Amino acid sequence: MNQLTREWIAKAEGNFAAAQTLFPSRRANVADGIAFHSQQSIEKYLSARSHEADLTVGRSHDLVELVEQLQTIEPLWFSYCDAFAGISDYAIRFRYPRPIRNPSGGPAGIQHRKILPHRSPSLAGPQINFP
């Protein structure tokens, strides 16, 4: 694994740890942070895979766009596009005054928390167990 890939994974793990730390509180004022860190973690894992494959991809917060760029090397990841489409907006929208909520009324990003452990074997790292 190249050094830049390791750096992307470290950043992704940091965002994921932040989301996990905030999740147990379930306070309304941290929902945006959970959503943001969840989205950022996925984005950075996708970027790590791109760099490891020596793909030239532009910077984007659009997770579907990033997965589409990886489709030739990770075709199974395309199945996450529906979930990714729902969380991409959290990269930016959380910064504005209106809180982001998922349709069920819970904190945004929580419904997508099980996406992250499904890593490619080529990005193998510690497996994270969810409660």
C-alpha cells in the first residue's frame, strides 16, 4: 500500500471515530456532526482506493460520482449508490443553520453506518464492530 493511500485511510478512520464518538449521545445538536463525519469517512475511503489504484479522480463530495469512477476496479461497490446518494449532501449542508434529519427523524448518517465496515480486501484494516 502506498503512503498516500495510508494517509487517506488514516483521515477516513479519524472521521469514522468522530462519528462513532458522537453517536451514543443521540443529542439533536450533534446529528449534523455525525452525518458530516460519516460522509467524510466514506469519501476518504473512496479516495484511498482511487489513489491505491493510481486512478486520476477529481475532488468531489459526491459519493456516487466517486464510486462511478471506481466502477472498473470495484464493480460491487456500485450497489451502494442509493445509500451514497442519500448521504452525499451531508458534506456541505450540515454547515448551515437548519439541522439535517433523516426521514425517520433520527440523526442523519446513522442509517448508513453499516456501509463503512464493508471494505475492499485491498483496503483491509481493522474490522469495526457495531453495537
